[in-house]
Amino acid sequence: MLQTIDKLNIFNHSTGLSPFLLLDGHDSYFELAFLKYIYSLKSNLDICIRLPYGTSYWQVGDSSQQNGQFKMALTVLKQALVTMKNDLQYPFCIEKHEVIKLVKDAWHQSFSKVLTNKTAIAQRGWGPLNRNALLHPEISCTNTASSPVITAQSSLTTSTVAPEELNLSEGLAGTVINRIVAAVNKDARVNQAPAEAFAKRKASAKEAFIKHESRITAGRLASAGKFSLDSDVLELQRGRNDEKQAKCHQREKKRKAEYDALFVQIQDLKQKKLSPEDWTVPQLTLMIRWYRRPEDAALPKTKRERLVRYYETRRSASSRATHQVAVKKSSPSFFPSKSTTTFAYSQYCISARRS
């Protein structure tokens, strides 16, 4: 979509103004290819991610005018379709090709209605942009703004009684003082604890974000206090991608080393020209490991059972190798093929197992 917008020159980048794009928290927007593109020379966008929670309050597609109407229209259309098919003595079911028309008709009764879409956009404060979603009752009740404090003015500005002469612990005066202190402490806990907990969560999320401890999501970005896809997110994804490629390389390198070591042992055993019946249990286990299939069960315990397993896996490996070569020869040229190195390595494995 963005490539098409750039190709059609929808936005004039020569003015120095950057178009603004507001996206939801889908994982595809955090992929490295997308982040690279929006920071390439072809695109000059300022992109922000919306809050990953409470989407029913601010996301227009979740409104009753769109998603609600779509579900109701789709229910009515499906009921009418199965009723008609039942009257005509057709199978009482909905076929795959009928779903397309059902969705199309329901779409025209919901998402395609311009007037109701404008109403949904205005109710959520997107057009005009007035943050109207914050006035929703379930959101406004979470407002932590302090309530107004009523102060009483007194004609006495100073007291001539020394503090040590006041009764603060006994009788009715002591009870009142204790209740006042308890109320003040309770208010402090209610007002300060959420703020402190939020600050701790934000600090821990930001630390995890910097240390690459978890994958990037809209929720983790919001917890870290970030809502824009800036260069920090791009560099973080680049670092995670480099780490992933390095781990994959090390894993493949380890597998290649294990294969080479196993291949040397197999060649040494084959040079002895012993029959499978004359092999020792470790030698038989080695050959079973060479021909092992992913679907094979656990290794048998007795030598006789392992010998049977060896013949089964060897015949299966020979048939698979013959089938792979036949498919490779008969495959059309437009079929995607492996790289030269990978194919040569696979052919090397096949020839080694055949011998």
C-alpha cells in the first residue's frame, strides 16, 4: 500500500512536510522489511502505533455502525440462505463459494455506508480530532485527577497553645487524631501506589526493550512509553534479526559438524566390509542413527530388534533417495529450487548413504 502511494506521488515530499500515518498494533508493522521501507529514501512517513488495548473504544472498525451492523446483517443473510436451500430441498449447509456473496452483501449494509461511518468516526474523536473517546463512561471513570478539596477559613491565624500541651492520644481528641492520620495515610497509598507501580512497570518494560529481552509488540512499546516507529525500533529489530541469523548459523554449523563426524565413522565402518549380523551393538546403533527417520520410534533394546530396525530404515532411505532424484529430474524449470550449495550438499548426503 505504501509503495503504491509513493509510486503515484500522492504526497508531495518536496515541501519538507512528512505525512502522518496512524496504525494499529498488528505484528506485521514491527517486521524488519516494513521498518526498513518507512526509513528508506522512497518513503518519508511519521508513523505511530495506537494503544493495543481498549480498541473497542477508539477503533472505528469495532463500532456498532460497522462491525456490529456487519454481524447482524451476516446473520440475517445466512438465515435467509439456509431457509431458501431447505425449501428447495438442497443440502442444509453453506458452501464455500456462497460465503463470498454473503460477505459482499453484509459489507454493503455496514462498512460501505458513508453516513454511519462518519458517525462512528465522530463518536471516537477522529474526525474532527477532539479526543472524544476519552469521554466514554468506562474511560472517564478511570481518571485519577484529584477531587476538589474544600477548605474552611478560620478567623484564627495563629495558636498560642504549645504543641506539647495538646491532647493528641487520649479520649475523644486522640480518637479523632488517629482517624485523621489513618485517612491521610490511606489517601496517600491510593494515590501514590498506582503511580509508583506504573513507573516501575514502565522502567522494567523500557529496560527489557533496550536489552532485547522480548519481541516487540504494541503493548511492550506502550509500556515503555513509546508510540512511534522511530529509528530506535528499527535498530532494535535489526539487532534482533542479526542475533537470530547468528543463532541459525551456529545451529547449522553445529549440525554440519555432527554430520561430518558421523560420516567419518560410517566410512570407517564400511571399509571393514562386515555384514550387519557381524556388527557390534555400538556399530549397529551407529548405522541406525545414520539412516534414522524423524518418525522413527525409540531405539529398540535388543540387538535383534535393532537389526530389524536397521534394515527397515535403510530400505526407506534408499527409496527416499531414489524418489528425490526422480523428482529433481522431472521437475519443470519454473519450480523453485534450492541453492547450489544446499543441493550439492543434499546430493552428497544421498550418494554417501547409498554407498
